[in-house]
Amino acid sequence: MIQTTFDITIIGAGVVGLAIAEELSGQYGNVLLLEKNPSYGMETSSRHSEVIHAGIYYPAGFLKAELCREGNRLLYEICEQRDIPHRKTGKLIVAADDTEVAELSKIRDRAEMNGIDDLSFVSQKQLLAMEPEVRAHEALFSPSTGIIDTHALMQSFFIKAQSDGAMIVFHSEVTEIHPSGGTYEIQVNQGEYRFRTRVIINCAGLHADRVASSAGIDIDKKDYRLKYCKGDYFSASPSPKLSHLVYPVPQEEQVGLGVHATLDLAGRVRFGPDTEYVTELEYTVDEEKGDAFWQSVRRYLPGVRRQHLHPDTSGIRPKLQGPGDPYRDFVITEESTAGYPGLINLIGIESPGLTSCIPIARYVSRLVKSYLN
């Protein structure tokens, strides 16, 4: 028997779902957040570089560019307000040869089109003073890039959402969605329980296309079908001593940003992620990739030896962009025009999803307000 009707049901308790839950629970009194795993943030949100991006690479006019730029500022603000561990390390994009030096100018031009005006060129001599172990012809420095304790951020959203009245339920996988008389009937765990909701916010990450499909959306017609892009990480022992994040010039079409050197808040260096399209959600790191990682890393950190590298962790990006496809933006849309009023889909929320989580939540809030109020 269906006994309960919620105003808003959020599917997926990653960092974006939690940010949305906090944002909406402060405005509406009947908000439910469902997560199929035993706790929040157990998939994409806990398997990445924990970087606060500046918004450098994204095409002008893309949501990724606008939301990342705004999110960079908002994340630093919330970290200060709530004592969330973070560090504004800055990032060096390093050119290993003359061809890549020319690319640095293109990157800065694109960044300026996106309103990022704090990038500066770094000469070889300056680079040596900033990072004695790094070798490059030239570099581009982003002072507003940093790192964050993602778990502490998610915990902050979780606690605030609950204190504002959101109901957050784990071990709850949405298995069916049926439009029903101006609401949606949601089935959880193959019929373990059912309820109605006026609004569905689908931020199920790696499973967002399946959730959209279960509601009736033709995900191939809408071009919502996700492609899984796995990224492995390696660590080094002994580890190079770095003070900044160090990135190579990114690949064409930006499937990834190249095997870069990232720091955690304890100062540990990891290299990655690489990019490999896969069909299964499987997180084993392929040790045989060590040679390729070393060849990438030694271009800017020649002191790292092959025997220093060891498999670390991996993550999987929910990408709309397949191999060889043009760059794709986030999909964040209310589906009234497709015949599903009150269904808000967030599809392809990969990097810079962490940096953008607060402005994404505010964007979704505006969509909800236009529908409910």
C-alpha cells in the first residue's frame, strides 16, 4: 500500500545529491534522499582527485564552465565557514616541449573567455624555484586551484540536510518509477516499499541513465546513455616532494586531463587518472599500466623511477562523451517538454561535479521552484 507522498525525492547521495538535499531541505518540508549503498558518497564521490578546480578548460557557454567558476568561490567559502579541511595549493600546467608551450596560450585564452583572469605564465627559472623536481619548458599557474577533504564536505551536507528535516534513507535502490496522476509512484528494492512524490531529482551518478529510463525517458533518443570511463591511480615510494598540483597539457577533446600529480591534505602524491572506457563497474587497478604511467610522469618528473610506482586506487566517470566524441556538457533539465513534468535529470555529472556541487544545487533549486511554486 502506498501511504506517503513526498514533495521532493532525490535519488543518489553522492556529493551532488547531498548538496541538493541541503539546499532544498532548507526550503521545503518534505524532502527524501534515497541511496542504494550503505552510506553516502561510496561511488564516484569517493574515487577522484579531490581537486577544487578553477574552471580553466571548459568551452565558453557550457554549464561546466559557469558552475565550476562559481563553485570554486563557494567551496572555499563553505570550507572556511564550516572548518572543512582544504588547501589552496595552486596548480601548474606544464609544457614538456615547444608544441605544448603554444597550447598553454590557448588554455589561458579559453580560461579568460570563462572569466578566469588569474592565470600567469611561469618560466623555467621560476618553475625551478616553485617545484625543484619538476622539469618543463614553461608552465601556466592557476592560483585558485586547490584540494579538499571530500568526505568532510559530504558529512557537512548530510548533517545540515538532516537537521533541516530531510529524510535520508540508505540501502534503498529505486527499481521502478511510474507517472501517476500528476505525481510519480516510486518502487524501492523490487517492491519492498512504495510511495509517491511530486518531484524526482535524479542524481544517481553512474546509474542516472538507468533511473531516467525507468521513469520512461528514451535515453538513446535524448542522448543520455552514459559511457563508463575508468581512471586508475598510482602512487610513488619514495614520493616526489611537491607543493603544487602538477598537470600536463590536456588531451584533445578532453576525455581526461592527463596523468597528473595530485596531493592530498597529508602531502601524499598520487599520479592519475588515466582514461579507459569500460563496460563494467570494477575498480581493480591494472598493475601492467605502470609502464605507461611512468612514461607520462617522467616527462615532467624525471626523478621518478619505474620501480617507485605502485597501484593505488581507481574511479569511474559517468561520461556522456564516448571515445572520439565531441566534448559534452552536464545535462541538468526538468523534463516537462518530454512529457515528464517534475522529473529533473542530472546526467553526465563528472568532473567538475565536486567543484560545482553547490551551484548545481542552486540551479536545481530554481528548477524545483518554477515547478512547485
